[in-house]
Amino acid sequence: MGYHVIDPDDLDPLPDRPSSARSITDAAGLDNVGIRRYDAEPGEQLPLAYHVHGEQEEVFYVLEGTLHVETPEREFVVGRGEAFVADPGSPHRAHNPAGADAPVSVLAVGAPAVDDAEPYDP
């Protein structure tokens, strides 16, 4: 058995990301699920550019602020305490718009923990 208490604020941000991304997965040594906390200022996007996963299910749970998620059909506005779920094969782009009044903080969960994101050109 193993247990972990992890404060994302104690983790170093991942390099080369458009917003602050901290990997709880890496800190806990998890294999089957990807968990990250993102903090995005106005004008920043979260994990990647517009993309689609072939196998991974992805959930963005908003801790603070308001997250905007662009899809081919529409833009979703996700408030504090709400979750946005993208099934495999569902293109999306999560961001904090340039005109936003405040930063957004999001807990992102992806399963299985595979690196299957492919760019999507709407």
C-alpha cells in the first residue's frame, strides 16, 4: 500500500507550457491516470493547443475562476465547481480568454495515462 499527500503549490511547474502546469501524477508516481493542476492568467491556454485524444478521456474541474473550452460545435463556459468532460475523439481547446477578469485554476484528470494528444485544426 502507498499513500501520498501532495500540495501542487510545492511542485515545480512543467517546462514549455503556455500556463502553469504542475504534475500530481509525477509527484505520486501514478501509472494509470494523469492528474495536473493548471493555473492560467487571462490570455493563456491550458495544456495544449487545439487537440484531440484517440484513447484518453479528459476532465477539467474548475477550482477557481471560469474556464472556456472551444470545441468544433461551440464554446463551453465552465464555472467554479463545475467539470468539463471530453470523450476520446472529441477535439477541444481549454483556455482563459484574454478579456477575462481573473486567473483560472483547474484540476485536469486524464485516463488512461497515455500521451495520445494529436493537434486538431478546426
